[in-house]
Amino acid sequence: MLSVLAELQRELIVANTNDGLASARARGRRPRLTADQAELAQQLYDDREKTVQQIADMFNVPRSTVYGHLDKAKTVPRQPK
């Protein structure tokens, strides 16, 4: 009898976990940079005014976040000096 209750409880936990995961996926992630911040980051990067690290420090985010917000279609990779 106890095993039946334990199995039912486990099934409820799994169902609730799956519902929570589906709900979180539907909400999606909130972008770390606003549209204005992303535009400014793109402009600073394109004008070569700041490095990616400096831009990241301005917005208190990691470099990978800045790279994620840069427009890959019009961003030209920098050449070493």
C-alpha cells in the first residue's frame, strides 16, 4: 500500500516539474540588454570607440552577452593591430 502511495507521489512530482518547465519555456528569457543598450553597444563596437570588454563593463554584463546582442550580419570582425 505504501509503495502505491509513493508511486503516486512520484508521478505527481514529475507532472508538476514538467508543467513548470513548459511554463518557463513559454515565457522565454528576458534579454539582459534593452534595445537601446544593444543599439548603443553596436554603435560603440562599429565605431571602434570601445572594446567588447569595455562595453560589457559599461552595462555590467559578461562579454558573451555583448557578443550575443551584436548584429552578426553587419558586424565586421576586428583585425589585430
